[in-house]
Amino acid sequence: MSSSSTDALSPLPHEQKFTFLTSGNSSFFIRTVRSQDLIGLADVLASSFHTQYGWLGWFYPVLRMGIYEDLRSRLHAAKTHKSAHYACLVAVLRGTDADVMCKHQALGFPYLGATYSSDRPIGTVEISQRTRALCSVRAPRYLYISNLAVHADYRRQGIAQQLLQMCDRIALDWGFQDIYLHVLEDNHHARRLYQRSGYRILCVDVNPISWLLKRPRQLLLHKQLSRNHELASGDKELGA
């Protein structure tokens, strides 16, 4: 990757305030994406939405590379067009200097203190402003959540819920009080997560192709934010 590409993937100016958002005393914290996160994030997303087994596993490396390029393209576009309402959040494992030193000694590299980062991406979510028409959404501009994923080894630790909570805070900071997202109707675990986080079904997307192929329908979910409520609950630990 060239230096110009790396510069394009640096944290966006308007995202600086969201860097190093913490999650209490958990073993992870949440911050905005960095260029060095993209390979790890592509793996998290690919393993969350695509299988690595069977004949479909042959396509996994291609799918993962496609996800990486999509991430890189979106982040580059957000900076190039100075998008004021786009953020990609990353949940990363907390690391100590001792952890980093051991890793570098095991690999035969000298430890240079703060020169290295021990952050390991284990979850992600994107929130952005959209204008494409959605059923029952009359606002010309709205915030939409996409690509919420957590590595399989770190699920059920509250990571996904805290990523959603951070999206709530960002939305309020941007002056929005409504957030939307889609979920498949047969994804019961995700639906329970969103319900606990305050999302409710707004409408069911009607797609003749899905009906013909007997695929699950997409549900459009909506959450209305209250600044007082979010600020009051912002420091609560989430156990789910």
C-alpha cells in the first residue's frame, strides 16, 4: 500500500473526538478505525457473514479481499469528500506493554515501546448518513447502521451492544435522534440484541425475488434516541 493510500485511511478530522471511546473496565475498548485495522476488520466481517467450510470455502479469500477493498474505498471516499456523517468504529483488545514486548520477543523483533500497537480488532460497526428512500422513512436524510460484526471467539461479552451504544452517542453528537438498520427475519439472535438496544420493527421490505427463492425477508428497524436517556445510561456496564 502506498503512502498516499495510508494517508487517505488515517482517522478523519471529524472523527478525532470519537477516538479511544472506552467501555468501562472491560478487556476491550472502542475507537475509530485506523488504516492498520483494515486487514483484521476484513477477516472479522468475512468470518461473520461467510462460511470458510465446504465448497463455498474456496471463495472465502476472494470475499475477504473484496470486503477489504470495500472498506478501504469507503474510508477513502469519506475523507476525500469530507463526509461529516460517517464513522467506522472498531472494538479492540486492550494490550499492555508486557503483552507487546512478549509478542515482539517471540518474533525476534526488538521492543521499542510506544512505537508498536497491540490493538487487535475483534468487532466493528459503521454508521453513516444516507438519502436513499426507505419504507416508512420520510426524512430526506437519516443515519443508518451497517456491518455490525464481532469475532466468533469474543461474542456474548457485550461488545456488539456497546458498539451500538457508541453509535447512539455519535448520532446525538451529530444532531440526529433516529437510527435505522436492517436485519433478516430469521436472525433471531441479532433481533434480540437490537430489541434490547431499543430498536423496534418499522416495516418489512417486500422483495419478490426473496419470496420466489423462499429467502428470509429483511426487517427495517428503527430507534428513536433521547439525549437525556442516553447520557444517563452511557456509563452502565452491559452484560449481554
